[in-house]
Amino acid sequence: MSAPDIQQQTAIHRIVCQLAPAVLSTASKSRRHLEVSRNSLLVEDLGYHSLALLELALALEDEFNLPPINEQAAQQIRSVGDIEDLVAATLHNARHDAAT
């Protein structure tokens, strides 16, 4: 599997932070700083729910010009690292397919 490069990681972390439900505090509705790493869990750590996960998938597809993420692959995504790996692998496969 292809490893994500630093630009991909930066873009993924930016999108995950922008869309993470946990970024908004419920009391003040003000944005708070959110630390995201490869190990951050989307649901448990970042507060993602089904609609937010769908919005995240669409944002990633747009950002990286990815084909729609299939349901089987989506069900395997638990962490930010899973997203990084999926994006890197999809882009690697697209480059490989274009070269052949």
C-alpha cells in the first residue's frame, strides 16, 4: 500500500478538522482547537456521526478528485490514518492505471 505524502496528510487533517462535529463546543457554539493525528478515531474522538461521515467522504472525493468511496471501503474506516491510507492507495492506483 502506498503511504500518504505530507501534502495529502495536511489536506486530510484540515478537512477532518473543519468538518468534525467535536470542533464545535455545545455550550458556546464557538470553534475550539482540535488535535488530529493518524490515531484519532472519527466517531469516538472527533464526534463524527453518519451524516457527518457522509459529508467527510464527499469533501475528500472533491479535494482529491476521487471516485465515490464504496460502502465496503467506507465501513473499514475508523481513524484518520485509515483515511490517509485509503486516499494514498486510491491515488496510487489511479496513477498506475493511467500509466498502463
